[in-house]
Amino acid sequence: MRVQNYQQVCYRTEQRDEGVVLTNVKTGEKGISFGCTLEGETVQVRLENGELDSWERRECSEMIH
């Protein structure tokens, strides 16, 4: 995901308490964002099976409904 998209996802996640549905382009996993680490450019996600993970910005793609 591009830096601008990453910043928008993080804004929506952290400022609006809005979970954004993301896909990991490497693994195909889907998750919902619940936090960001701006320094490391990662997004914390809750996977479909309930587990938590952290994905790098470059691994993420926002799912468009």
C-alpha cells in the first residue's frame, strides 16, 4: 500500500475507531485493522480466526467493498 493510503488507514483506525478490512498481498489473509505503528510502518490486524498479527505497509491492501 502506498504511504498516503497507509496514512488514511491509520487515521481511520486510530482517530475514528474504524476497523479497516485489509488483505495481506503475500499470504492472502484478511484482517481488520485495530492499530498502527507509524515508526515501523506496520498495521496491527485481527485475523478472521481471531488471532492478532502485524503487517508491514508494503504487505497490505485495503479491501474495497
